[in-house]
Amino acid sequence: MQTSASLELLADAAGSVTFGWADDGVYYARFSRSLSARLGETFAARLSAAAASVDSLSCFADARDLESYDLTARSAVLRVLEAQRVKLQRIEVLWWDGSAPSGSVRATIGESLHVTLNAAEFEARLMACAPRARRRLGVKPDSPHRSRWPLRR
């Protein structure tokens, strides 16, 4: 299992997703602008491969910079999460200002889903679950800015 590789960036004209291992068994993704069908399906394939390589998985998805998503993209990611549900220890999502995940999304993913609008809470939960995330994601510990995450647009 290779969980020490650097983060990968997928982008198209509409938006981007940066993702990879934040720590052993902890997968991180950050979405920016719009998640197109092609981008979502490509990310879902990478997530599926990552999930297949481990016995248990925690996922952290930072969607604070997401403005919109294609329903095909959402469906592709949800299919992977549903297929890997038995491996999922937790799914933590920092949600955007759009509508919250629907009841059907929550039903598909199950009780392991936690959604927040609070960046500090999300970051604290990530650091508690993935101590090496600070180094792997390039977090600056004492940044005076609102968020310490460098992966901002």
C-alpha cells in the first residue's frame, strides 16, 4: 500500500480536485469551483483504487471552495462510497455554502458521515485522525490567516 505519495491534482476549465493520502488509511480531497462530470468520474476512479488498497478508510473532503457540481460527478463518488461502505470508518466533509447533503446521500453513506461548515472543526478532526496530515498537506501551524491550508484558489 502506497500512502506516502504526494497529492494529485485533477483540473479542467470548470474546477479542480486535489487529493491523496493524508496519513495511513486517511484519504483527503479538496474541491474547488465546479466539479464537472468528467472530473468527478476521474476522481471517483482514483478514490475507488485507493479504497481497494486498504482494509479500512477514513475520508476527509474539503468542499469549502466548491460552487457547484454535476449530478453525474456526485453519483460517481457516491457509488464508490456505497461500494466501499464496509471499509469506511468515517467521512468528514467541510461543506460549502450550497445546500447540505440530501437525506438520500446520508442514507447511502450511513452513520459514518459527519458534515460541518466550520473549517476549524474540520481541520481539528483531520489532525486528530491523521497526525501526519500537517506535513503531507503542507499546513503552516501558526498562520495568522483564517485557514492554515495552502491549497486555496
